[in-house]
Amino acid sequence: MPKISLMLNNEERVVDVEPHEILLDVLRDKLGVKSPKCGCDRGDCGACNVLLNGRSVRSCLILAVEVDGREIVTVEGISKDGLSKVQESMIDNNAFQCGFCAPGVIISATELLNNNPHPTREEIKEALAGNLCRCTGYLPILEAVENATKEGNNE
Amino acid sequence: MSDLKFVGKPIVRIDGKEKVSGATHFTDDLEYGSNLLYAALVESTEAHALIKHIDISEAERFPGVIAVFTGKDFPYKFGLYMKDRYIFAMDRVRFVGEQIAAVVSRDKRIAERAAKLVKVEYEALPALLDQMEALKKDATLIHPDLGDYIHVPWFFPQAKTNIAHWRKTRRGDIKKGFAEADYMLEDTYSVPRYSHCPIETHAAVGLCDLSGRLTVWASSQSPHTQRNLFAEALAPLGFTHKDIRVIAPPIGGGFGGKAGVSMEILAAAMATKLRGNPVQVIWSREREFYNTSQRLGVIAKLKIGAKKDGTFTAIDHRLYWDAGASAEYGANVVNAIGLSATGPYRFPIIFIDSVCLYTNLPPCGAYRGFGYSEFMFGLESHIDRIAAYLKLDPVAIRKKNAIKEGDILAYGVPMNPSGLHKAIDAVEKEIEWGKKVKSDDPHKAIGKGFSLIWKAPAMPPNASSAAFVKFSEDGSLNILVSGMDMGQGFLTVMAQIAAEILTVPVSKIRTENPDTDRNPYEWQTVASHVTWSCGNAVKNAAINARDQIFEVIERACVLPKEQLYLEDEKVKCKTKPDFELPLKDFVINGIQAQDGTFRGGPILGKGIFMPEFTSAYSDPETSQGGHPNVHYTVGAAAIILEVDKDTGKMHVKKAVEAIDAGKAINPDLVKGQITGGLLQGLSTVLYEDIRYDDKGKLLNPNFTDYKIPTAKDIPDEIMPIIIEVPQPDGPFGARGVGEHTMIPAAPMIANALQDALGIRIKTMPITQEKVALTYLKNKEK
Amino acid sequence: MSILHDFEYYNPRNIEEVLQLRAEYRDKTRILAGGTDLVVQMKDNIVAPDVVIDIKGIEAFHEITFDENILFIGACVTFSELIESEIIQRYFPLIKEMSLTVASMGIRNRATMVGNICSAVPSADSAPILLVYDADVIVRSASEDRILPITEWFACPKKTTLKSDEIVTGIAIHFPERRHAGCYERLGRYSGEDLAQAGICILAFDDNQYHVACCAVGPIPKRLYHIEEFLNGKVIDQNVIQEAKKIMLNNIFPISDVRASKEYREHMMGIMLQRGLKKAVSRLHGGENA
């Protein structure tokens, strides 16, 4: 079985994988990272989002072997040394209900704010449009992201 | 009621940090150890067929396969209100996708590959894919043994038919009722099935340890009811409730789909044959669409009579429900509507037939709204049409007939206190009803639509809740209950109730997820009833703890109980102002007396709540005589809808919804239900479009082709309005609202379209395609 | 769901290796760029290649260049990169407009335009844009290099004219000499992400010439030459549009499926042709951002 080596949440991890193994499954089952979820297995819902070299991608549509030598960040990494501004804002705004879509949303929001610290409402909607949420009606999530940007600097 | 410190405040959710940090672990996030087994399913490809033979030999021989199970391994029926389903199909299959067998392996891929090797021989039977076909006199019987099924006494299955239940409500002489009318409108409305689409699919892991104790972890709204159903079904294997433990981790959305028991029983049953190994069953998204419950479809024939001035005289409402292959839960939806299909209106004369039909489509069950969204589509559309004919304003006709406290409901019980008229007035004002809005864009038209809201919990008459509260040394509280937070904020609301009684701030309170070994009983988290029922139990438990606190202070400090009160986590005394004792000093350790001995010890509160006034017994021919529903929650809503005349594309510019929560324990969470519920409701009318082929196969079991809204599809503005007319028996006056918020969506769209384009659409979904083509046809006429 | 079949994975660093693998294994291989189509197909067991060749290691495939009026988009350029590219924004804004209609961020960060046309689904959004631009598909094999006009690329649903030992290295577009502006109109079931149920792309030139192409209304995306013939030389007005609509209905062949009915697709193509022509012309005359 080939080995891959990747930077996962700022830590170098080495793991055996077969070509057919999906990144989402390897993260969850072999690397102990549970925040990306399997919502649809086809890339339609965004629950499996992770940051790959800074870009949000569907980990359910990536073979683990493809990320050899790459950098992956999940919510565990973002939360590790204290919550980010957007995460704090999400708590304060009661942004989530069941919370299952939250990790995927946080990844999308983090990518957005890294590239665009003061997005418009439309830009926030576009960035989050690939994250399906059945509970909230999206409004509190959008408000939380907006409120995070009002406070100034973002991580 | 004034001076509340925690109840009525928009407190930040107590599980917010957990969910945002990634700490929340759902059922599939837990680690079950390296002994974990995976089960891959073999499903029926036929909608209705006898199973002639199942050949599992090749699958059994496949290297790495540990076991293959079929129906004959578990010939036990189960079901919530009626026992009409098996764990795996037995002698026949009743819908495409029904589970026939499972292959178990330590390796997921091996299980899936081997599952493809199971061969099933069918003998096709005529498939009934439509409830009206199933109703026909000589239709093939989907459940030939219906007459022998065990069921609750208030269901009326019709043996030797496909009618799983028939609820009849009658009041007065229907002919006379229409004779007194100046105008009658009769028409048919049709609403298809819908899928819940929680983002977390169903998941269950069963472990029967080597001593024979069964534990099931499941994404579930109903851990205690699940344990009960498992115990009933597995009794022949020697299991009773004591031998079974159900643990319910946080769930990623439920919406009714994770109520009762569906696929979880597979994990439970298989585990009993594979002792020492956890068995995992996780539903794929496809299976989540076609093999969990769906929302029942309905064809509703409605006739209403009214006087010239708009006063309703009579209603004849016959609803034919498509409940699918099993009606063990869905039949209660039919029952609920049979009792409530008048909507929140006064009708002196009533004739309701609510008929539950089996079909060869996936089983239907509880879905947010429990039948109310389905029938209110037709009813609220119909009322607008009557208003139009009588040249009355649609809101005015509703005000004229809207039910008031004390009015007699369809089944003979007086209506509970309600802010229905307040809600109507508030929405009318906020939407600027009567003021026409024009679009600047020549392609677009704008219309307004109104609807009322009502729903009662549909529960057995002894649905109960129980709670424990226990302190820790730092004065913090654990609340042990078996209600589920599926996102609605239940954990937080319970904490707020306990906080109010015990003056412990919400930040020092935990509400624990259910574990049937440790958390006391809750019937199910359904029916929008746990804020009321479990809230009462938690309130009682907190009061019980407070009583114990005052009792031990009285004994140890010689102060009269009646003069004691709690403030800021301390016990104080009205007649001794300088006395104050922090709770944390004694709620575990007790109070030390002068002689060095201790009084008291751990404070442990217990509370239960069971409504003792409800009864399901009534006349089966008229439904008069019982008290089946605890109370109704009501409201009103309206939208401003912009529609592109050419493309049919619709956009909600503004939605206003007023809901009478009795007392909004947490107004922010109530607003969350309004925002989320409205969008889910709009989704059912505008986007979700379930399609079956003519062989009963679901054609769009994925998000690519069953569209649920994204962040780009939300209304421009949602204005939530909370009305508070207290529910006398609710904790601080509270009533449930979780389901109600989606109910008005579909009729509002239909009514707004009538206003904008002059077209009346009587079938759901009302997609942009349907609007465009209907408008085009109308123009051509 | 797992990928049930076993396969070998190669991640070559140069084009020659890729071509060698293709020459050796031919139709037992599949090319992996973004993976947003291939991985789903493997999970669904629609394709089960013995060899998967990951081409993301080839640097040249990630390039967007604009030299001597020729735009080159490499095989691994993602839709996000097209949206962010200054070259695209400046010279080919129509490509940016189309790219923004594709799926959502998480998909666009991986999915490639070349992958989109290789999938050859009738609803491929890239297709109408490339067709109106008369794009070329650059194809290589171990033995031969070809340049294929996009009009010869689509064979039938989900099939192209690519041979089993060939790969697409990129797409080339000649920047039109005449002043031009265009727009892409597509039909989805709501504002959120959706596969196109009908799509029309219009490129209007300042000498009253038009290129029109469609997707999702026939087995393959194509140019609508009959409409172009009719429109060429004319100024767009209501009568011209009405006549063009009639011609179009004779040249598109939409089907009814779970996504939309034939009737609605035809109706919407008429609306989109009308609105699209007006928009393209308005942009040409400086109305909206061309």
C-alpha cells in the first residue's frame, strides 16, 4: 500500500492509502479528523469541505493519493488554538441549529474571508451557496459572517 | 411573569461552541473500535412482488463475508401505532428499495461487492403507485393480513382493503349545512410526497456484547420509543427493556424522519446475531430518499359553503392519503388531519373523511407539520377563492371565521387560549395588506398571499416526559432528559427553564443528550411538544430540587421554608436579610451543623409531566367524545411575491410570519424556527419535485435533482413576529412552534400567484415551469 | 459509498509519461484532473478504469496565457482560476460569466473547463462559449498532435471524438478582431447551483454579425447556424427576434426529463434568445460590462 505524506492542520501526517480510497474517508477513518462529514457523497452538499492549499474543496470527490505533499486544513485546525473571529461570531449569532453543515460552512467562510476581508452580502451568499443547510434558512449564518467582518481583522 | 431573568431572553445556544468548534460528534463520528462490522444492503428492484427465492450462497462464500441476513432470521413485526412491517422483507416486497438482505463484513468494500452477488427471484404482483388506485374496489391487497395487525385502539384499519386507517369526523347534517349556504365551492387539491433531507443521513450502530446486552447508537429523535420498539420486536429472542440501551448522540437534522423506528432496527437485530462486534448501518443519500419515511402525499376533495357575508356554514373535506408500503407511523398523520381538517376556522357543520391508503411506494411517516402543510395548501387556497367569488377581502373573510378561545373544535372540545386574531392583525399590518405593489420591471408582476397557521401535537394520550436535575460542587447543573435537540434549541430552552427556577445562570447548566440507561423517559421529540411537555418536567424537577434545598436549609439553619427564596445562586431569607448561603456550598456536601454533623447531601430534583386530560376514545363514526389533542398553536403569515411572467421564476421579496408561542422561552430560537421553517416550506412548494417512474422507482434520489434551497434562494426579508397568549398549562406559558412555521408557505405562494398573475394552481409543487406554462396557456385563451 | 474496483494511480511529472501511459493502456485509462466528474462516476460504477492518470503534476497544464492574440487555457485550469484571471476578465469576460454559473465554489476550485468538455454532457456550460468563439481543442498522443475545432469535438451525449490514446492539453481561442460582446443565458431550477436545462450563448459583433450556440437542448452542444444566417446583417428588433425564435425551434431538440419538460425548455430558449440578444447588443454598445 503506498504511503502519502501531508500537512494536516499544521502537523505532518503519514498514512497508508490505496488509490481507491477517498480523502474524506481517510481523514475520518484513518487520521481521526471528524469535522468533514459525508452528506451526499457526490459533491452536492458541501458538508465534506476542507481547505486544500487554501482552497475549499469537496473531500468526497478527491482520492487520498492526490493530496500527497499538500496542505489540508479542517475545522479542527482552525479551532485548535482558539476559535477564529468568524467562529466566535457564529456562536454569538446563533448561526447554526443542528450543526451538521457547520464545519463545511466554516471552511467556505474561512476561504472567503482569507481572500476578501469585507465581502458584500451577495459575495457571502455566493461563497456559501455550495453548503446546503436544511435547518436555519441561512440568514443567521450570513449575518454571522457579516458581523465577523465588522469587527476588523480576520483570521 | 415580569422580572424573568432567563426565560424570554435571546440567550446564546449552550451547544453553539461545540458545534462551531467541530467538537460535536454525531453518530458516525464516534469511534466504535477495530471490531466494527459494516452491513451492505440488498434491496428490492420490484415495487410489489412475492419473493420466490433468495440465493445468498455466493455472497456467503465471498472471502471476508462474516454473515448474510434475510427476513427469515428476524420474522418479527414492528411498528409504532400499528405493527405492519418486518425487519427485512419476508414473503414479499412492497416498494422499490425495500431491504431484502444484508451482507456483513469487516471491510466495507467486501460487504458491498458481496451484496451484489445475492440473487433474488421475484413473482411480480400488480403494483399500486397511486392512492386512488389502491382505494378501488378490486385493487390488489398490499397487506392481505391487515385485519390481524396489532394496532392502537383509536385506529380503524379496514380488513381486506388497502385502507390502513379511516378517521371520520362528523358534526351536524352536512346536507343542511350546504343548503344554508349562499355559495359553495368544490374542488380537488393534490400534494405529492416530500423528502425530509436532513444533511446527516440515518445512522445506527448496534452492539450486543458478549453478555447479551444490546446497545444501539442511533441518529434518532426518539431513543426511548426506539428502545420500546426494539424490545417489542426482539422479545422472541429473549430481550426486554432492561437488556437494551439506546444512546442518542447529537443529530444532524430530523424533521420527523428520525422519529419512531425505521432503519435503526437493522443494526439492533443484526447485532444480536454477531455478539461482541458493533454492526454499523449508515444510509447513503440515495437510500435516505427512498428508504426512510417520506411525507405522505394527499389528494384532498374539499367543499365549503358560505353565506353572502362570508360566514362559513359547512365543510366537507375528504382526504385520500398515500402512506406507502407501511402505515405504522403515517396512519397517525391521517388521524391527526381527520380531526383537524377544518383548519383554524368555525364551521358549524363538519364532514371529514381522512383515509390512509397503502401503496407500493416507500413508507411515509412523520414530517414537520404532520399533515397540516398538506391540507392547509388546499384549504387556504380554497378560502381565497371563496373570498374572490363573494367579493370579500381574503383577510377579512379569515377574520370573520377565525376560531376563538372557547369555540368548539371539530371533535367537541373547546379551543384553547390563542392569539390567532392578534397574529392576523399583526401580519396584515406588517405586510401592508391591501396596498398593491407594482414592479418596475415590465416582465415582472408582484402579488401578496395570506394564510393562517394551526397545528396540534398528534400524540397518544399518555405521551409523557421526565427529568432529573443534579448539582455539582461548583453549583453547576446537569439536566438529564431524553428530549432531542435536533437544532431547534431544546437543550438551551430546558436550561433556561431550570435557570429561572434555580437562579443558576444558563452558562452553568448542561443539558445532556439521551441515554436510556441514565436519562429518564421522554416519549419522542416530535409534535413540537417537548418545550411544553419536557419543559414542564424540567420545571417540576427544578421546583423539586428547590423544595429540597429549602427543606434542608429549614432543618439545618432553622429558618421557615416559606420565607426562603433563591437569588443569584444563593438561598436567602425574607425575614432574615443578612442570611445568604451559596448553593455550591451545600448542594453536594450538605450543611454542617454546630455539632459538626452534616444535614442534607446531594440535591437531586425529579419531575415528570403527563397530560391527564387527553383521551383518544371517541365515537369511531363521528370522533365526538374524546380529547385527542392537548392544544393548538396558531398563527398567520403573508408574503410579497415577485414573479417573472415569461420564465415563471418566483422570488419572495418579503415574508411575515406571526406565531403564538404562548411564551417564547428564547425569542431568538423561535425566530430561528420561523426563518428555517419558512424556507423549508417555500422549498416544498417552489423547488422540491419528487418523481417516480411507472415501475415505482424514485428517479431523483439526490440533491442534483431534488433541489433544496441554497443561500442564494432565500427571501429578501423575513419578519418574524412573536405573539404571546399564554398556554395555561405550559412552562411559563409556553407552547410549541417548531413545525408550524413551515405550514403557511405553500398556500401563500398559491394565493400570491393568483394575486400577481390571475392564475390558480391546485397541485404542488408550484415550480417556475408550472407557472410559466400555466400563465402561457391562460394568455392564449 | 466506496469505489469498488481496484486501479493503479499514476502521477506523472511530464507530458511524455502521460502520453506513454495512454498509448499503453488506452481505453483502460481515465484522465484525472479536478475529479469532480470522474470520482462520482467511479463511485457509481459507471466507469472502472484499470489506470487513473493524474495530470495535475504537469505545470504547463495550469497555465492561462494570452500571446499574439491567442488565449490558451491549460487542461488543468479550474473554473475558479478562470474567474480570478485578469486575462479572462479583460479579454474574455464571457468565460468568466459562464464560469460563475457552474456549480459552486467548492466544485469550481477543482473542476476544469477541459474536463467539462471532455465529459461531453449535453448540458456542459463551457461548450456554448467555446463554440461561439470557434475555439480549438489541442490534442496530443505519443504519435500525433492535432488541433480539433470545437465544432468537431462533440460526437454524442457523453462522447467526444478524442481517441483512446490521446489527451487534451488545452484549449485555444483566437481573440476576435472585430469589436464584440456576448452573454450566456441558462435555465436552472432556482438561483442555487443546478445543471443547465437549457443554455444559449450569443456573441454579437459590431458589423451586425452574430454567433449563437446552445447546450442542453439536443444530444450535443452546437452552433445554431440557421439563426446566425438569419440574424447576420440585421439590427435586432422585436420582429427579428420573433422570426429568430421560430427558426430556433426548428433547430433545437430538447427532451422531457425529471429536470424540465420539452415544452418549457423550448419556451425558455425563446425567452433566453430574446433577452440574450438584447443584452449582447446592449453590452456591445457599452450598456453593461461586456
